[in-house]
Amino acid sequence: MKKINIGLMAHVDAGKTTVTEQFLFHTGAIRTVGNVDKGTAHTDFLGVERNRGISVKAAVTMLETRNLSINLIDTPGHVDFSGEVERTLMVIDGVILIVSAVEGVQAHTEIIWEVLKKRGIPVIFFINKIDRMGADVEAVISQIKERLTSDLCVLYKVEDQGQESASIIKQDITEYVAERNEVILEEYLRGSVTNEAVIDGARDMILSGNLFPVLCGSAMYGIGIDELLDSVVEFFPYAGGDCGAPVSGIVFKVEYDPSMGKIAHIRLYQGSLHNRDSVVIAGGKREEKITQIRKFSGEKYKDVGLVEAGDIAALCGLSSVSVGDIIGCKEDVPQMVKWVRPLLNVAVFPSDQNDIQTLVKALTILNEEDPLLEFFNSRETSELLLSITGMIQTEVLTELLRERFKLEVSFGKPSVIYKETPLMEAEGFDAYTMPKPCWAVLKFKIEPGPVGSGIIYKSEVPPKKIPYRYQNHVELAVPRALQQGLKGWEVVDAKITLIDGEYHDIHTHPLDFFVATPMALMKGLQNAGTAMLEPMLSFRIVVPEEFGGKVIGEIINMRGNFNSPNIENGRFIITGVFPVSTSLEFPIRLASITSGKGIVSTRFHSYQKCPKDVEAFRPFRGVNPLNRSKFILWARNALGQFGSEV
């Protein structure tokens, strides 16, 4: 049976999970449609999801229809849980992007769309809630054309929108496709074009990213669901792969089962796996045995014993696996597009200090499930620190820790995650030749890089001075070493050039360059000095016209920059950029200023240099390489973390 792997994505409350429920119902997978608000949705099975009526974890479900097997992943719509969306995009071949007919295109919709464009993933738009009062499908289509793409093909027309009697009528798209396909145009002019040819022509354009179908309906009442399923089957690509080829797959989700331990959800691109098979993980560094292969449908699962190329399944028994790990060969696995970045740090405190070790274990598990949490147990400050994308995440984490681990916790005041960048060109040198046996000499040139360039590394050292096998170690060690700069923050926007160095035939140990690299780089940063960078958010604020002046005053007080405002139908609309650090409480202030009538949407914009009076230090994690003797001893005892990719 052919397979299709798809994701459902949207801004929060657009109706993704309800669409999933209708898919399951219409394909016979469930007998009754669950309700998100009543906590009965099949893919929202966590207590926190049922209590809040929102998805916080990506849920994999399986359904069969029209002689096809469909793996469907329902993703969270709230921006604080975008990491789940990012990981889902690693393994799907098509996306249904749901937009509310009432609220229209929103900030998170735009963010998702930009990533889908970068990945080249085919998209079907589904305008939901056409039965709701205030629904305006034409206005939403105009928003999509203005803010996302103009390459739309509307497949159905809506009648009686805004009423429970709303319905859809199929449109003839022959002329639309013929205008964009010369072969179809010739057949159309001869009067010999077939519906199959039109569908095939549309499908080709959809798969090449030149056409995006638009369907409408109401997930609440099942309107347009069968038509949406038809479009998935007609337009989305089938999952490919050779079952007889060497195994190649990726882990996109990790969770814990009380009886089976760690469960790894994978997409298999090539080959096949059976229960009891041994698999190579992370490029050959580990090998483990599969104890069970499961196919999930929400919370329920089946032990299927087999997963083949193109399919999605869950593997039990891989105790050391992590999100992003490659299973088998990496050649057929697409490159992951990273776009979610936590902007805040927050400390976690147990209500009972006797629970501290239990809390550490619980946070370690949650971090394995969501690597973006970046859990860190700071011995210097005795704090348990997490990275988060927003404050809703702390509320959900509180409930998860209570529900799953029986722990009561509180969170400290959030602090902003800054970054560092070199102030000027400088050199960093270190000769790691004692205590023997060791020998690794390195000299780097460090230069400021273009804004947003990250770390650019190159070597000018010939292999006679440092063989390529050791230069590979240096290249691996550079980004790790720059995770912490002089002030404890990650170093970005820097050019790092290896300009000199040497090894020793007898004394050089295979991992010596992993030790020497951080010491040389930190000396170079000390010579260059670093400037702090702060995260900036782009914003769009809509308020009644009479509050425009107060809003501008708020933006100025937050050190924000703004574009010329627009006035539309009595609404004051303004866009611009402001710092995360000064805008944490702005939504609350805006609600107070406008009596709840103001709307603000934000998204990450960039990191920019802080004013001189803004300075923040983060405790160094581990041992600072500037404390050279202590660092060498520490590094020698922890060489595994420096050389895990050798």
C-alpha cells in the first residue's frame, strides 16, 4: 500500500486537532468525533492538553483511505511549542496549513509559511470555520495572497458563510491550469482535455511549489473534510524509498513509556527494520537492538514488528537515542532546517527541597523529549536552568511535572538569552604540550563576521603541519568551544581562521586538538573583546485609533523602532522592531491601555548589538578555558564530550 506523510499546521485555535478528529472519523479509524474543548480529542491525550484545550506535543496518527496509508502528524499551534513543529518538518512530505475564516492569517501562520517555502514542502490551504459568525473567506484569501503567496488555486466556493448551513461548491479549475500549462492549454483549445490531465497538471505545479490549492470547510461540522482528503490523495507526493537498500532514517521525536522506557519515533527513508534488528545510530558511534516496533494512532498503538522505507514508526529499545540522531546511513536523510530559538532562560525550583534529585531526573527526561529546553544544572549557582520560548511554556511544564512526575515546582523570573560577537580582529594562540603525553599547537585569527552569519570557519594550515585527521578535530571543536564566550553567552557572527599550528609524531594524542582549540579561541576572544547582542522581535500592533499615541510612546520607551503607522477603518496599525528584554510585559500593558481591545503579534527578528549600558553575564558551564591548568585536568577527564564525533 502506498504511503503519504503529512502534517497539520496552523496558528493556535485555527482548528487543526478538530480536522484530525474528522479525518479519523471519516476514514473509520474512530467511531465518534472527539471535542477539543471537552478534552475528548484522540490526539490530545496528555492531561495538560485536555485541561487547556490546546496541543503541546506533536501527535502521530495513522489512517487508511482510498487505498492509501497516511501518517498524519498534528502539531501544536501555539508559538511557545514551535520546536514540535520544527522537528515534524524533518519527516513530512506535505502540509495542510489551516487558516481561520474569522481570524485570518496570523503571525505564526507567516512563520510556518516561510519555513515551508525554504523546505520546498507542498502545501494545501484549508480555510476553516466557514460556519462561524464573522467568517470572510474572500478576505482571508486576499490576506494569503498579500502576506503569503499569490499562487493560489481555489477549488471550492463557499455559500452561506457565517452560518451553520454553510456549504461548499466545487469549482472548475481547467482554465486556471491551462493558463499555466502549455500541454493542457493545447488539449483545452482542442476540446479534448480530461479531468485526469487537469489533476495531473495541477499536481505537477503543486509538487514544484508553483501552485497552492485552497479548500474551505468547517471541521466542527465535517464540512469539506472528504474533499480535503481527496486533495491530499490527488496532490501530495507518495513516500518513496527502497526497502532493500541499506537502512537510512532519522529520529524526530522521543518520549518515555513506563514499561518500555525510551521510544524513538523515526522516519525511514531507505531499507527496512524488524523487531530484534540491531541498528547503527549516529553515524556508527552506537549500535542497539530494537525490542518492538509500534505504529501509533494518538495514544493507542499496535506492535507491527516491521517498518519499511517511506514509513513513520516508533522504535523501542534504543536507550541512548536522541532527537536528530541518524539511524543507519545519513546520505538519504534531508538536512534539518532550524528556525526555532529559545530567547529566555528561567530557573526551576522544587517546592520541597527533598525533591531536588527527582526534579533533576524529570527535567533530564523532558530535555531529551525537547532538546530546545537545554536543561543545565548549574553547580556554581545551584540553579536548575531551562531555555524557553515563552511564558506559556512554564505553565505547561508546571502541569507536566505535576502530572507525570508528581512534582510541584515554581519558576523564577525569566532572563533574556544574549549572545556575543568579536569587537575587532585578533589572534589566539595556545601550545598544549604539557603535561605529556600531549602535543597540539594552534593559532587562530578571529574577525567580526557579517550580522546573522553565525560562525564561518576555514583553515590555512597545510597538512604537513597538521594532518587532516587532526584538522577535522579542530573544525568539530570550534563551534562547541564558541558555545560560551567571555561573558558566558554563545559567540556568533565571527570568522575563525586557523593560521598556524603543529602536531608531534610521538606525543600527539588523537584528542589533543579538542583540548587545545577552546584554550586558543578563548585567548583570541580575550584579545578581541566581545560585544553583547540582544534578541529583537518584529511586531505588529493593532489598536483602536484613539490609542495610537500611547502605543507609540510605549514603543519608544522600549527602545523600539517603528514604521509609519496606517489607519484602516478606525484601527491604528503599526509595525516595527523592539528588544525582547524591554517587551516581556508589554502584552499586559497593552491590554490595560486599550481595555483589552489591542492586539500585538511578535516574531523573532534578529540579534543586534546592545546599548553600552546593557550588560549581563552568565555563569560559565563547566571550566573556563582561560583557567588553563584547571581546564586541562577537567578536559582530560571529560574527553568523551570533546571526541564523541571522532
